[in-house]
Amino acid sequence: MTAANACVVVHAARDLRLETRETPAPGSGDVLIEMKAGGICGSDLHYYTYGGFGAIRLREPMVLGHEVAGTVAGLGEGVTELQVGQLVAVSPSRPCQSCEYCLNGQQNHCLNMQFYGSAMPFPHIQGAFQQKLIAKANQCIPADGLTAAQAAMAEPLAVCLHAIRQAGSLVGKTVLVTGCGPIGCLVILAARRAGAARIIATDLSDFTLGLAQTCGADDVINIQTDPDALARFQDGKGKIDVHLECSGAPQALASGVDGLRPGGLLIQLGLGGDMQVPMQKITAKEITLRGSFRFHAEFRTAVQMMQARLLDVDQLVSHSFDVSEAVKAFEMASDRSCAMKVQLVF
């Protein structure tokens, strides 16, 4: 049995279409999700704007989307922990649980990862911007008490919680966040919750910096209009304990290295392609450079933190568009002067 299913499909750069595909009935261990909300991520924007990013290019039409939430519309055989009508946040991460990294508890590095909306493998992994989506039960985290818009923020929040875990204790520390898009602002929320004493945020947009301040940043710096404003944190050998780099811009990384104190920690979240790294300064100041990639267990934690009202993500959802206006939504999401997190409503 199949059902008609409206999907947001990218064919090439600037070629985004709403198409009807078929959705099978849920099999054993599966859940049929009636989609309610989906957030447009930076990677979705890269596929739409450029047809890919770095060496990763579209080689066939692909459904976009991986930040989604919806209600349970059907249960496959053996699924007993969920109920029809229940709101769930759907994790896009589907590790194999049998490769060496999964068995070592590093599921985010799974050798056989199936991650929604990814052109890394071929055939591509189709995304979750679908009116009706088949997911595995273990991907679906009950989101009772949340709105669909909030539940769809679980994925980017999980990315940030994984980065905070990579950073270790932030209690009493001075933290620099470079890049204040949705990830940067969520990092600020998470860092404050983790005990950071002072948070400095930099970006090129006054709009995003305003939201960074609302999220808890103590100092906000527009490095385009005031390029020397970080100098006061770079005196001596630096006054910053931890730098969470969310932009993927080499200039942002370099400015943070200048501000890190000896023995400081640099966490790189932003994916902007290969970056030049000031290795001499990193070596001389004995800075630890640590990457942060995706998440696994943090997805459930993200949902639970929102349910407990420990983090307020509502302020970051700046626009919502019906899925029929997907192109308009993607254009809006590209405008950093007025858009933060743009979501599709199904």
C-alpha cells in the first residue's frame, strides 16, 4: 500500500521543486510520520544555492531536510513505545550500530551512516522534507508538551550540545562564539546553561548579534563594522578560555586563536570547506584544537531539555512558510539581515 506524498526536491543549484512521491506502508520497526515542521539548515541552503558544498555535489535529485518533527500516523509491527497522534522529534541520524565506531560509542562517525538529505554517498540519502515520512522507531523521540516548531529544533540543538560536551566544563569560563546563526545562538544558550561566566559573540550581522544578546551573550561584536573590537580580549597572550567557532570562516578562527589564553581550547563546529589554520600560534600557545561533528545521544537530551524549559528556542524561529512556498522560504533563509531559523510547515 502506498500514499501520495509531497516532497521538497532539489535538482540542481536554484532548482527546487515540490514533487509527489510514493510512501510505503510502515514495515516492522517502522513509524509513519505525518510531518508538521521542518527547519532549513545551512547544508540545505548550500544544496539549493550552489548544488552542494566543498567536494560534495548533487548527482541526482534529492529530497532536502533533516530538522523535522511530526505526529505518528501509523506503527509498524513490533513498535509499542509510541502512540498514533503523538508528536515526535525525528532524528536524522541512522547509524548502523555494528561498525567499529558504533560499537565504540562513536555513532556520529558510523561507517555506514544514513543521514537524511545527504549527497555524500551515491545514491544520495533522501531527506525528510516529506509530507509523510517512514522512520525507524528509535529515531522518534516523544516530544509531548512541545510545539512542532520547538521539536524541529532538536537536531540543531543536539549539534550544539555535542560541541559543549567536546568542550568539557565551562563553569566560570570566558567563552567566545564566532558566527551567530542558529547554531551560534543555540551554542550561546547551551554554554550559559553549562555555567559559562562570560560569553563574547561575533558576527557580521547586527540582526543575528541582537538575537545572540537575547540568548545570553554578554558582549556582541560586529567585526565588519568594528574589526578591532576583539583586541581587548587579545591583550597579553589572550583572555579567552574556550572558543566555539560556528561560522566556518578562517578569519573567525584566526581571531579566536589570537584571543585564546595559553592552554585554551578551540572547538570547530562550522563547516566551511578546508580552512587555513594558524598552526604556529596554536603550537606556541599550546592550544587544543578539537572538532565537533554531528551528535548521537544528545538528540534525546535536546528534546528533554526543551521539555524541561531549560532552554528557550522560540525566539530563534524567525519565519514559517507553508511547504507550498518552499522556494520563498529558502530565499528568506538566505537573508541573514532578517532571518534566523526559517521553518516549513506541512
